[in-house]
Amino acid sequence: MKVAILGARSKTGNCLSLFLKQSPLIDELAIFDNNSSTYGLALDLNYIDTKCKVSTCNHPEKCLEETLQGAKIVMIVTDRTSNESNEVLKSNAIILSDLLPNIIKFSPQQLTSAMLAIVMNPINSLIPLTMEMYKKAGIYEYNRIFGVMNFECLKANSFTADLINIEPECTMIPVIGGGCSETCIPLFSQAKPSNKISQVEARRLTYAIRMSNNNTLNPSENKETNSFALSYAAARFCMSLCKALRHQGNVVECAYVRSCAIPELTYFAAPLELGPNGIQKHLDIPPLNDYECELLKAAVPRIKKAIKLGEEKIIGKRETVFSPCTYITTYALITRAHQGSLVLNEMSMDICNCADLNLRELNFLALLFLFLRLDAANFIVVLQSFVQNDIIIAKLYQTVPQVCVDHVVRFRLGLGYHLRGKNGESFIDKAEKGKS
């Protein structure tokens, strides 16, 4: 099995390479860095007497291509800081904007099998940014792109083990929410093997975990940044992906991914069961106590804002209001769809190549009418990436006949999107009320 590390000359990348070199699950470790040569690092690592071979390439034009060729797992790594400012987002967004098109260009055959794990911050914005770049290239790999959250999990496990006086290896604390100090939510009520942690202790542990980012990632003067724990966390997540690719069962990790666990958010961190195709199952968010509910309520708007920042880096600000021209064009498309002059493939291409929300909406509305003439299997191919957009669903009630809305609502329910509005009324309830 081949694993590629992009950013291997960073401190985190150096340590990660060392940890992965010792893994018996990896046959080849390919390392790459945009800023400097990795030849010396590869030479040094190959002195270690393990079966994993470390490879690199000194040819500047072919180095990234050879690194990615045949890789089953791609890790993108930078040195992490606790600073979540727009400057850090901009800097790391530039790195991803350089690397991701090359990943798509140089390994088109591997995109259906490679897992992409990102160890950067702010992860709450960078995963949406990554997903939008993939979508612009026509690739919808929702189950294979991960924001690594294991650093928070490691700290939660270690702190809890110290508190209840058990071995850290036996402790497991699920972490949900986001990947920054203000949004990560360790669920001490679900601690294993013992969940007998009071809310007072949980508050102290949560504060310690969140503040440890500042202590570890923002060192005081005359001290260097340490990346051992972060590198070990990334290595452990990589090992879990290796086990999943080998069809090993019950591989569970927490990661920040595309998710519908929270209706208001399109990305969220929660426990996942991994398999050979990436995310095999989104495990439900376990019951939360009062304190954890408070943390979740405070985290949701911050995560939502971060998601918006990441998406706008790629697609720009979205226009969410229908213009008069949009109404006219919508009904023109609807008429053409009724007459059968629009074919499914043409409309699919229109949607995939369209970045403007209004145009997406009008194509979507036309597709609804076209759905009356198609079987559900063909319609799912185009509709699947749009059923999560509440803005579109809300506007359907104002612009198209009820029968079309019912089709979308039922389809949405079939995919498991039981979403509710601010008043607690579900879209299914609204559809049924509209009928009567």
C-alpha cells in the first residue's frame, strides 16, 4: 500500500514521515514538499530497518506526479498554529489551491480509490474549500475527504485517563463539532470504559483541551514549536484508513467531513465508521448532557461562518434572492422541459458547470418538472447534490406546483434528510399541510 505525504519538510510532516515509516501496513511512503527538496529526508528515513520504502523525486516537473501515482492515501500537512485568522486561512488556502488541481491532474485514475486527509487549520474552512474545488472539477468525493481531528481526541483521552487513573490506551472520548478550540466538543458523557465524570470535571477538562492548543501551538519566547502529538494523531488516522482499505471491520474515527448530522450545517465532525470506500457509515451523534448541548449551540454559528468563508474562497459570495429575469427563465426552462426538448445529460452539464446559485436554482426547478417524465434512478444522479439546500427547498413552495415539491420532499426523506425549520415544522409536515 502506498501513502503520499505532501508537505513532508514541515516539522509536522517530518515527524509524520517517521511515524509512518515504522508501520507494517505501508509498503511505500512517497514524500513531497513544494518549498524544499525531500531527497535528504528520504535518504535518512530509508536507513531505518523497516519494510516500508520511502521514495521521492528530484525532478521538479515530475516530482508531484510520481508522488501521487498509485497512492491509496494522500496526506496534506502543514505546521499548525492556534491562530484561526483570515491570514492563516488565506495562506493555507493558497497551498491547497496549488496542490489540489495537481492531485486531480496527475492521478485521475486514482481519484476513485485515494483517500484525502488534510492536517491543516482552520480545518472548519479548508474542508469546504477542498470539496468545492473537487466539485468544480466534476468530482463528488464526499466520502473520501477528511479533516483530521485526532489531535483533539488524543488530548481528551490523555486528560481523562489521568483524571480517572486508568491507562490512556483504554480510554476513548468521542469529539464532535469542529476542528478549532472554540468548536471542538469532547463528549465526556460518552467516555469509555467509564463515563462517571461530573459536569464540573467535564468543564475543567474541556477548558484544558481547548487551552492546550495555545500552549502547544503558540510557544513562548525562546521555545520551538513541537509537533510530535499532532504528527502522531495524523499517523493514527492514516493507520485507520490503511486498516479500512484492507477491509478490517469496526474502524471508527472522529473526523470533520461533509455531513447532514446537524440540519444547519453541511460539514460537521462526528464519529465515523471507515471502510474500503471511505466513510462506510455516519454514526449518530450520541445523547448529549446539558453542558454538551450548550457547547454545541455555541459552536454551530461559528462552524457555519467558517464553512461560508471556505466556500467563498472558491465560488465567491452566493446570491440567494430570485430576480425577475430568473422567474422568466425558470418558466421558459419548465416549458421546454414539459415539451421534452431538454435531455438529462445536457441539464446535468449545465448544473455542474454553473457557479451562480440563481442559475442552479432555475436548472433545478426545470429538473423537477423533467422528473415527472423520468424514473427515480436517473433523477438521483443529478439531484443528489442539491437535496440538502434548504434555500432551494423553501423557494420551491413559492414558485412551483405542490406536486413537484412533494417529489423532492419524499426523495429527501428517502435519503434520510429529516430537516426541520426554525418553528420545528418539517418539510414533510409542510407538504402534507399544503395538500389539505
